[in-house]
Amino acid sequence: MKSQDQSSTKHFDSLENPPQNKFEYVNCYNCNNDDFEILLIGQDDLTGKAGNFRYVKCNTCDFVYQNPRVKAEQIKDFYDDDYIAHDRNKKKEGIKAKGFEHGLKVHDGKKEKIITDHYNVTDKTEILDVGCAIGTFLLHMNKKHNAKVSGVDFKDISNYPEAAAINSYVGLFYEQDFKDKKFDVITMWHFLEHCYDPKRTLKTAHDILADDGRVFIEVPRLDSLTYLLQGKRWPGVQAPQHLTMFDKKKFIEFCEEAGFEVEEYMAWGAFPAYFYIYFGFLFRFWGGKGILLDNHFIPYTLGLILMSPILLFEKWLNLCMQTVVLKKKK
Ligand SMILES: [Zn+2]
């Protein structure tokens, strides 16, 4: 066992994490071997919480994962109110609020388009969003297509009056009791890379998918242009919330091993690539001190306007995202 020798432990100890950070040593999520090389040391660039988080690449199968990783019971400390996915119900005022709301609408519309390009959504379609946060995407699909919508997350949204249409499951996805319910469309928008057991997650999705259903998964793409340019400050590292990072090859293999067939692979996603371009370079400059999203509204918007001619070609540039459409292997 090469990696558990003294040099690996010493390397990690030398990162001097604050005592409140609780770690656990893990084997490769993909092949269960314990033999790796260090890929990078990430920091919490988004909120600036202290810590140095090590990501390694498996020498047997090339899978990239956080090791040692922050223990599951502690990870919630790294999701605070400024974390973007959970920031949606905050009351904001004026033009910022309008801009933010518009951004979310565009985002949900892009997700919808990816789905309707591959599945005929009707009022009979059962949609499950894994990691649904406060459910804006599900509400969008319910409103536009009258689809039946369910969501899983740690946050209980069942008491939000505006989320009444959502059948809400609270807790870990693979520990839910779905009884015999099957879903036609299962979505994971930036969920899998946060998951402590991505294999079990994909297996669970396979079990509860209707025979002619589709699974849509979007994750950051490690072998992309922004990672190449931004390295450990790449927003796709998002330490320590991201436990795994996928390149194209590994992502496809991982899905296929769970019993899926890839119907389509896309080197882009619903999430705006510009976010990665802007914040990745900002993180490089700012170096792990954390940022307040609110302060970036104007420069972000100006940059977006300047870059818009390039972003028209987003789907062909392999900037940062990847999305797969999966069906059950026949
Ligand atoms: Zn491996």
C-alpha cells in the first residue's frame, strides 16, 4: 500500500489544517484501491473558510477524489448562506434582485431545454431532482409542463408555501424509501461531485428509473480549458464541498458501470461557463480569502457583456462543464 506510507501521511499533516476540520481517510471511490498521486491542494475560495484540502488521483484507475476527505457529519459547516445553490430564497432589493432572478430563470430554462430535447415531458411525467435545493427548477417544470415533481435535499422545503407542488424527500438520496415509485426523468445538476457515495447514488437512480426514462447529470469537467488555466483555483474544485472531480473518460465509465448507456454526451451544461471564467480568475488573484457574491454584481455583468461574443460558442469550446443523458442499458 504505497499511499498509506509515512510520506503520504506526512504530506497531509504538513498542510496544517485547523483542529476543527475533521477528516477521514478513504480508498478510491471507483476501484477501491489505495494508491495515488497528489493532484492539488484546494482551499475554500468561495467563502474563505480555513483549511487545505487534498485531492488525489488514483494510480490504478485515474479517478480524482478528496483524500483524506472532510467527514460527512461536518461538511454542512462548509455550506453557509452564501453558498449559491441555497441562496435563492434570500430577499434582495432593486436591480441586483432583478438580475439575480433573471439569471435563475435563464438557468432553469436551460435545464428545461436539455431535458425536453431528449424527453417528451407531459403532465404525466414524474420528475425527480436530486439535490434540488429550494426547488426552483422543479417549480419551473411544474408550471411549464404540469409535470409531477419530486425533489431530494437536506433542506426540508415542504413548509415553503411556494413549493407546495413539490413532493419533498429530506436526507440522503440513497437512503430514501421511494416504495415502488418510478421516475421518468431524474436530474442531478451539480450534485454528484458533492456526494459521499456516487456509485450508490447512480445505482439508486438506476433502480428507480422507469424503463424508458432518462437521467440527466451535469458536473464540472476536469479536462477542460478553465481547469487548465486556473489549476487549484478552478471553481470546479470548490473545496471541500466537492469530493470528486470527473474528466470526460471517467465520467462516462462511471455512468456505464452503474448500468447506464450514454445517449448523449455534451461538453457544456446549463450552468453558465462565464461564472467559472470570472470567479476562477478572481480566486487566483484573491487566493482563498473568500468572496461576497453581492459585491460582484456590476463587474460580473460588465464582463459578461464583453465576453458574450465568445460565449456564443460555449458548446464547442470545452470551457468547464459536462452533461450526460443516460438511459438504461438494454
Ligand atoms: Zn481507482
